[in-house]
Amino acid sequence: MLVWQNNLNTPELIEQVIGSGLFSFDDEPTFSWQGCEHCSDGLGATVYDLQGYRSLTDTELYEFQVCGDCIHRLYYGTEDNYNENENHTLR
């Protein structure tokens, strides 16, 4: 592992794994008292077990428990992102 990679926190790793598109998650969520590892609001939450890689050359498999809202937002973006892209296309 490179030195700069050691400085990444869990939410940043989750963003990189989901951003790479090289991930999968269980079909059925489970309840976890620890909650989502990305939004970590300190409350229990329904989460999915997510596994993935940060890139095609990455050999380390990362595993997290992430809520459905975070998976959807990180993979598809937000409605604001969509509207910004649409506005640029119309010009």
C-alpha cells in the first residue's frame, strides 16, 4: 500500500470504491447498530454489505457496511448534479 493511501479515511475509500464501479453488494440489507460507514451518524441503520476495488489495478478487496441512500447518491449522484449537467448541455 502506498503512503498516501494510508491517510484515506473510510468515507473516502467508500467513495473511491463506488466511484470505480468495481463493487457489488448484497441483495438484502441487514440492520446494524453501528450504522452506515459512510454517513456515520452514530445511529443504527439498515445497511448493505458492500465489497469492491478502487481500480482495475487494485489488488486489495475492501468491505464496508453502507446504507442504500449513500450507495445510490455516490453511484448515481444527486438531482443537483443532474440539473447542473443538463444546464451545461442546453447552452
